[in-house]
Amino acid sequence: MANSGGISDQLFVSVKLESPRLAELDLAPHLFGSHPVPGSWDPCKALPLERAATAVWEFSCVVPSQHESLDFKFVLKRKDDSSQYIIEEGPNRPLGCQSNEFEMRTAVFKLNEGKEVLECKVQVETEMLSPFDLAASWRAHQEYFQPSRVRGTHDVTINPGLEGRAKNGFASGLELDLEKYVVPTPNMGSGVVYAANLTENPRSLLQTGSSSNNDTTKDILHSSTKGDSSSNHYVNTMKSAIGGHAPSLEEQRAMFVDRGVGSPNFARPTKETFSMSNFKLDSESKGMPAAEGAVAAAAVADQMYGPKEDRKLAIVLVGLPARGKTFTAAKLTRYLRWLGHETKHFNVGKYRRLKHGTNQTADFFRGDNREGVEARNEVAALAMEDMLSWMQEGGQVGIFDATNSTRIRRNMLMKMAEGKCKIIFLETLCNDQDVLERNIRLKVQQSPDYAEQTDFEAGVQDFKERLTYYEKVYEPVEEGSYIKMIDMVSGKGGQLKINDISGYLPGRIVFFLVNCHLTPRPILLTRHGESMDNVRGRIGGDPSLSEAGELYSRKLAGFVEKRLKSERTASIWTSTLQRTILTAHPIIGFPKIQWRALDEINAGVCDGMTYDEIKKCKPEEYESRRKDKLRYRYPRGESYLDVIQRLEPVIIELERQRAPVVVIAHQAVLRALYAYFADKPLEEVPNIEIPLHTIIEIQMGVAGVQEKRYKLMDAIHPTAGL
Ligand code: F6P
């Protein structure tokens, strides 16, 4: 912006004072100086700084570039009695005459007759402006300080009904043929992916020399059949690796989890500075989820006090084929991973196909086919071995996906897991014939077992035969800890029965499952329309919309009306920030709900700054965030992991809703929500592309999660971050 410094140029001066104590002490910062009468220094004429963020006060002014010498000082005034003031210690501060000058000397105040010292960070910046720059920035300033247009809006509003929409006229004026707005999803093909294909690769089958494993498997199968619980070969071989001692003080200290990393300035321990022992504090540290808040706290508590085997959890699916086991397992895996728990999904079908081929007929699954039964038990044990080995290496939750429909099979699994992990059986039961018929047909369509079957109806017949063989030997779970999901997939209610469930994670899993269902419905995710801060490149704040943003809000209303016109009901969720509320404003006919949890990532001391300003004025913060954007926590603000934690209730509610939901939120928040649906690893979350003026439609249904993107208009100002 600065130009050559011509005669009519002006010097723009920005002064910032920062301390969280000021608000606590009810002190209002001012500045005063030798102007207008040199040497007058009258504190009564001091100018107040404006509060720019929770702990930051700001003052800006324009002075002639060749101004006479100006000195100033900060003074604090009591809010209740401005005649009382405290002048900063030290020499006067000179106001420079050059462009791009910085002054960072801390302001020191003596409080309580010198008994307490208050230090405030200071930042004084100057920039030479041409009259044109000045005019433009004045206009921006006026727009920026326009009062919130949504103050007083209720958390929940229900505006006119469907009849009202036609009167509004937005939609009719916009001629929306939705398909023409479809744009490709980055890095993703279209079409549904069969969930079992995304499960763990059978490492014991892909490695050579797995014969010893097979021998052990046979031992265990043999002993469990006879009800002999003494054969715990597996337990002994693995036990030494865990080391069953109480944690030492050193270990306990090393278990301290503060996942937020920040700059050394704010004395937050970083990964590098805080590794006190061989224990790692980063996301790879054993048994510690890469998470914040409740998840991290629970992990620490479990590590220190919980029974050793409770630190690892195996969710063992039980159920006849086509009961939605793989779907449920995939959904649970996605949820736990998103929260930061190291979770893997082991699908025994994948092991079977690798070892015995994809085209086994129904006969292979007969209960009286000894060879078939043995072969199936063997691959189940191999998958279990792989899962347990992975847990020894640091895995936390294993989801073991197979029918596990007999007691003998379940006994075998329990024996293998003894002393290594806690097992919870998750049984899916379905009595709705329509749902079953639909699932069977879907399975034949998608499962690799029928990939080579050209006659679809013959495939369905074979699968039904397989099902009857399973039904003959099926024994519902009545042993151990279990969760039974009864008719939950029907979309007509259903219920959950639980037995012997305790602990943080099992409790959370139950809560998640009780809220899940398979009623297909779309979820539309979009950022607010372009805001005044997007235009200026500033982060955070509570700005209103730019002209382009307002246009988007009208286009979005038209889109929502058209896309959801056949739905009986839907709801619009926004954050509590005015840019999302204003974006939702033209949408009528649906209830609108404001969620605090949907507010944008809190940029703390960087709130209101541009990325360039952060780089220039807070280089350590900039660097720390660049190095680890997921875990970096803005001083007095949030990290992406914090955002994920606070979004958990939103995810649960999105799972629970049966009607479509339009979520109008912000870049970081939508990255976190989207990562859940698209099953993106946490490390990728901070860089997921969520462009302005684009709607991401997520379809949740029996076939899994599908995505479609609609771009209603271009985003003029890029808002990519660090
Ligand atoms: O720039 C828009 C914005 O929503 C900011 O308010 C927010 O701080 C930022 O995006 C989040 O993106 P990033 O994490 O890439 O900085």
C-alpha cells in the first residue's frame, strides 16, 4: 500500500496494547501526549483505545507524513472513576515519521501503590498512505464498524411457512437448474465404495511365514471348544511387552497431555520442548489419542488408573449376514477416529476372500461343513491376531467385523483377548423383512463375493441360502459385555439393549449408537457468504457480508428452496456470528437454529489480523502454526483439535436428525465436520478445501456416505490460510 512518499501522503499509525489483566481489573487504556499543545500532557485529554479482541485494545490515526515531533504514553483509567489514572513507567514513546516502523517495547504500569506490576504487550505500526488509500480505508472502516445487524436474533427462529417463499421472490428470480452447478469433489471419485473394502489389509496373510500363527490358532480353537480356559499361550507371549507395573512419577508426568502447541512466547510446551523421557507426547504416543478436552482427559485417567486390559477395546460385531454389521462398524470407526482415538476396522470377510477366494458358494457356509467351519474360524483367528498385534503397537480400539454367530467362535475370541483388551460384543438384529430384502440385494450388488456373478437373481438366491445356514446355528449374545442394536437400521425407531457396560469410551460408543439410524437424508454444508473480513483478508471477527456475500445468501435461499422442496421438513443451522445468520436470512420456510459450537475457530490474540500481519508481528506464532496446524492453539484461542471436540454434539445431532439439515458455518468448522463424513485423517483436517459460495451435499444412507458439490458463484477473494 505504501507509495513513494509524495507530498500529500499521510502516515497511518496503529497502536495496539495487549493484556488479559486489563479487562479483569476493569481498566481502560488510553494514550495521551504532547499534542496539541507541546508539553501539555494532560491525562484528562487522553484518547481511549478501542477494544479489538478479548485482550487487545487498539487506536489508529492519520498524521501528516512530515509531522512535528510527537511523543506519547499510555495511561490506564478506572472505568468507574476516570479521574483516577495510572501512567506507564519509562520514557516517552516517539511517534515515528517513517513508513513501516515497528515499536514493541512493553508498557509497564505500577498498580496498588507500586505493589503490583502490570506488563502489557505493545505494537505500534506506521504505514505511509496516499489520499486514495486513505479514502478506501475510511470506507472499509465505516463498513467494518457498522453495528451487528443480527443482535437480538433469537437462538431459534421459525419464519413464514412454505407459502411465504413464493412471495419472497428470490427463488423465482434465480432460475436454478441445480445440476448445472455441480462441480467435482477434489480427490474423490463418484460412486459408492463398499465399506468392507476400506478395512484393514490382512497383514498376516500378506506376509510370509504365518504358519506358527496358524498353529497357535488351532490350539486356541481346540481349547475353547473343550471349554479349557488354561490355554493362554497368546497371553503369555504378549504380556511381557506391556510390562504390568504401576506408572512411575516420570511416566506419570510424561503422560501429561496438552495437545495445544503454540509458540515459546506463550510458554506452551511444544512437542519438541516437552519430551521429558522416552515417552512421546505427540499423537503417536501409545494409548494417547490425538485429541483435546474430554477425550485426552479420559485417556490420561485410563492410562494411570484403569485396569491394563481396559486401555484397549475390541468391539466384536455379532449378527447374521445382511444385518448392517459392516456399515455399523465403518460408521463407528469413522466416529472414533475423528475424535482422535486410534481405531481400525478388521473385516474377516476380507481375510476369507484373500485366503479362500471370492467365489465360494453357499455350501462353504453350512454349519455341518467341517472344513468350511474350520476355514472360517481360522481366518477369524488370523484377523484377531492381527488386531491384537496392532493394539500392542499402540492401537486403541479394534472393530472386529464378522458374524461371530456362535458361542464357540466368541469363546475363541475372548480367550485370545484375555489380558490384552476388553471385549464388547455389538450385536445387530433386524426383524423387518423389507429392510432385510433391501440389504440382501444391496449386498449382492456391492460385495466382492458376487463380483463375478453375472446373474443378479442367482446371486440373491445363493446369498439367501447362505443366510439360512447361518440362521440354523445362530446363538444370540448372552455372555459378557454387550450392546444389542435391535431394529435400529429400519429407520422406524428400534432399541438398544446393553449389558455390563462401563467406562468412558464404551459409554460414548453407546451414546453414539443410540443416536444413529439409516434413514437417508441430505446434509448441506456451506460457508457463509463472503464477509467484509474475507475481502480484507482478516481472520476471525464478527463482520457482516460483502455485496458478493449478500448475493450468495439470496442464491443459497433459491438453492435450498429448490433442493428441499420435496422434503416435508428441514432445518437451517448457523453459528452465532452475524455472517452466517445473515447468509441464512433470505431462506424462509424452515426453522433456523443458532449453535455456539458452530462459531469459527477462535484465533485468540490473532483475531482480526491478516496472515501477513501475523507473519510480520507474531513470527513465532506463524511458524508454530505452519509446523503443526492441527495441534497449534492460538494463544487464548483454539486449535483444530479443540474445534473437533466442541463439534462432537453437532455430529451426534446430525446423526440423530431424520430430516435434511443445512449447516451454514465457517471454514475451520466445516473442515472438521466434513472430515467426519468423508473419513479424512485428522492430520488432513486443517487443509481440506472448503471454498466460499459452494454447497457440499452429504447423503447419508444405507449405502454409506456420498458427496456432491454445487458452486453457485465464484469466490472473489481467496481465504486460504497458512
Ligand atoms: O479466513 C476465514 C476464516 O474463516 C478465518 O476466520 C479463520 O481463522 C480461518 O478461516 C480458518 O482457516 P485457517 O485455519 O486455514 O487459518
